Amino acid sequence: MAMERKITYFDGPGEENTNAVLDIAKQRADELSINHILIPSVRGTSAERALDFFTNSNITLFFVGTDPARFSPETKKRIEAAAFKLVFYKQVDYQYPDEVKNAFRRFGQGTKVAVEVTLIAAQERIVEQGAEVVALGGSAKGFDTALVIRAATSDEFLEIEIREILCKPRKTKT
């Protein structure tokens, strides 16, 4: 059995793709009855955009930041008030070897990030091992990548599966 799906390719990476990525991610999550969308955000700006976009939806958002000192305290409060979870990747015990990161970067920085936030979500037991999620990623600011991924912890890394590429930049270098 074959399935044809549309993949959106952006001209290049960047935050100008953010609104389209959010639209694409929500549409596919709804079609597949996926309950979790994983959101990376360094300072909280992308997290704010996702919070605004998914207001009044039944999607559960999971946020991954890099460093609490760089993340907006106001955004952190909004995430907590919405009963979503926020973790900082430097505080999570997981493995993601550099060779693997570099391999995923051939598809773009957003692909590497989307896989990483999926590992973290599974490691933190936000999503179950084997569950399908929509994971977002970006290259500097905003989002430019959305993937459907079968989640796995870093201990079970070989079980992770990129099932669908929903969108990504065609050119991965700026």
C-alpha cells in the first residue's frame, strides 16, 4: 500500500516560515489524531507563538528550552499556567551522539532539533515510547521544520522513526 503526501519545502531556513510550520503541524496532527506537538524555544519567542497559535485546541504542547537563564520568565509562567511542561535540555539526562546530530543536520538544523526534542520528551516520559508526535525544529529563530516521529528514549534510540517530513527548508545553509 502506498500513500502520497504533500511536503512543503521552504526556500531556506528562518523564522519567516514559522506561521506556515504551525499551520502544517496542526493540520497533520489533527488528521492523524496526534495529541502532542513538541516545541523547541531558546528564549521563549517561538514558545509564545506556539501558545498563541494552539489556544483553544486539544493539542498538548511540550516545550524544550536550552538554558533557564536565557528563557523568558513571562513565557515560562504562561506555559505553566496553561498546564504544559517545560524542560531545559541541559538538565535532562539523555544521549544524542554528535555523529548522529551531524547526520541529521544534512537535512537541516531543524531536523536535528526535532529529533532531539522527541528524545527529550520520551526521556522525560511526556510521551510514551512508540507514540507518534509532531516535532518542530528551527535553524536560528522560529520554526522551519515539522516532522511526524515515532518517539523513543535515548536508551532505545534505534527505535526512533521519522515517519513523515511535513516541511523543511530546501536549502539548509543561509
